[in-house]
Amino acid sequence: MSDPFLQLVRPVTHDIGAFQVRRAIPARTRTMVGPFIFVDQFGPAHLPPGSAMDVRPHPHINLATVTWLFEGAIDHRDSLGSFATIRPGQVNLMTAGRGIVHSERSPGEARLTTQTLYGMQTWLALPDGREEIDPAFESRSDLPLVEDGCASARVIMGTLWGATAPTTQHAETIYAEILLAPGGAIPIDAEADERAVMLVGGEASVDGTPLELFTLTVLAPGAAMRLTSATGGRVMLLGGEAFTTPRHVWWNFVSSSRERINQAKADWEQGRFPKVPGDSEEFIPLPRIATTVSYP
């Protein structure tokens, strides 16, 4: 039997204040899986009363952010005037395009009690010809649920198992949360150019090969596979079309052009990005050395 795993990308842990996140890509060994160019997993983290997630306003260009929660709640605000409280079962898609600023904070009521935060933050590179589109925001909870005995899958983006999510796609994308009860199994379709899975809870195997917890496991292309769990697990499936031109990452900026990223850095330092209504008093300064970068 051939190895179903093309590559294992083990995450690097970053401390963002109240809790830690595990960043799988971008990494030296892998920059993208389909349009996904940034994959963070966080939690489950238990924040005591008075503690909170407070990601101050910061900018993005030439990408779309996708926020997905298993537990907890996050208030999103952006420079378009959008406001949404994201909760489990609901996807927030923020398209930066030519430029947007947003903040992510714990809701006021959550700060009064012990809160749990557990979920995924991913970025999608925008395809050639669409990097500089108008910024946009959408929050959707009308996502299809595919169920089969001891397995269920929520389709967050794209078409999987015959179900299509209504979430906007800028490039062909697949993204789903899979829950396996003990003895559960579900097929992994082979149609996407690139696919990866991440075990984020419990245990699971692909074609009999166990998954490592929190490791981004890139699957061999073109082969139909089967995801199973003996005792129960939670797995994220992600991927989509392979980009033919490279993307660069520096801090919160993604682009096919390094010059465009340098322009964005200067624009942020000089205050040329728009403000976030309702959250304009604070901001994250441009770092001298970015912890999120592409290689080389």
C-alpha cells in the first residue's frame, strides 16, 4: 500500500497574549496547500474572568481570512464598518483585497466568566488578477452538514460529499470540519489539486496511517482515501486549486509582488489605511521583524 501522506508540517507555537496558537504554514518546508497560505490552530484555551482575546486593529492585503470556531465567541470589527460575533457553526470570511483593517476581541459578556477559545484561523491567497479586488466581509451559518452514521462533516467552503457551501470562493477551495464518533469513517474526495488534513482533537487515521495531533498532513494527490477513528476525533480538511505563481508573506500581508508588500508596510506606518469604526483607539504597530514570513 502506498503512503497516503505526501508531507508532514509540524506547527510552531506562538504566544499572542492570553493564549497560544499553533502555526503550520507558512513554513520553510511548505508555503501553501491550494489557496491556503496561513493555517493557525488555537486552543482549547481556558481564559479566566478578566482575561480575554484582544487582537488590536491590524491591516491585510491581497488575501481573505477565514475564522472558524469549535468553542467560544469572537467579536469581529473591520474598516468597512462590519461587526459580527462569530460562534461555532458560523464562518467569517473577510476579503482584504486592496486593503482592510480589522480587530478580533472577546465579547464583553465573555470577559466576565471563564471562557474557552478553540478553533482555526486561516488565510487564503487571492488568485492572479483578483489580488486588488474591493474588500468585503460575510458571515454565514447556512452551511451544509453531511451525516453518515458515526461521521458528520460541516462544509465550510467549496463542494464536498455532494454538498456545496454558499461561502464566496475567489479560487477553487475546499474546507470542512469532520467529526468522527468511535468507529466513524468518511471518504476524502480526490478531486482537489492539493489537500491536507489536521487532527485537532481525539484520534484518527487516513487509510490506516495515524494522524499526529495538530500536524498539517498533506495528502498525496489524486487518490481517494478514507478517514477513520477508533475512539472519536475532530479533523479539518482543507485545500483546493494549486497556484501557478508564487505568493510572498510578510507579517499580515500576502501578495505576488514584494513591492506591493513594501508599499503596504509604508502605508501602515504612515497611517494611510482606514480606521476601524468602534475600535480606532489602538492598533498593532508594524513589527521590525515579522514572525510570519514566506521562504526564501
